[in-house]
Amino acid sequence: MMNISVRNEDPVVVTQMANTLADVFIQKIPSLLAVENVQILSKSELQKNLKPVSPNVPLNFIIGAILGFIFGIFIIFIKQFVDQRFKTEKEVEDFLQLPVLGTIHKMKQK
């Protein structure tokens, strides 16, 4: 058993392509594989209630949001891990093993 699947924007073209491919398959396969009992179980038919198979916008949005969140968290962890600046006086004292003599504070802008 073989299933033929065709994708295109035009449903009429898809139906014609699938049926033509099935007809050619029936004509050519007996000579290629030495099989005589080749038949089509069902022809492709154009249906009235058509909806696109892809893109699936809600699914793509959810996947993009989840991947974006994971990527953002990953970037934050990498940035924190790679950052080697001193942030407090205690870190400077621990690193240099010397007391801090003075600090410069940020001034508020007016």
C-alpha cells in the first residue's frame, strides 16, 4: 500500500497532481517491479470545506514564544557566568585580600 501526498497553494492543482501521479504509477510499476496487481484504492477528490495545512499560526506562535523564552534565559545565564566585574566592596576585598580605602559613589543627575 502506498499513500500519495501533495502540497500546493491551489487545491485543484493538488488534486490533479495526485491523480496523475497515481495513474502514472499504475502504468509504470508493473514493468519495474514485476507486480501485476496494482490498483488505486481511492482517487483524490476536491473537498468543499478546505483549510490550509500550513502554516499553523497558533502553533508557530506558541513554539516561537517558548523557544524565545528558553533562549532569553540561556543568554541571561551565559551573561552572568561570563561577567567577571567586581560589583561590591566585599568582592574587591576578597580578591585583593586588602581593605578598601575608599569608594566613588554615583551622583544623581539633576
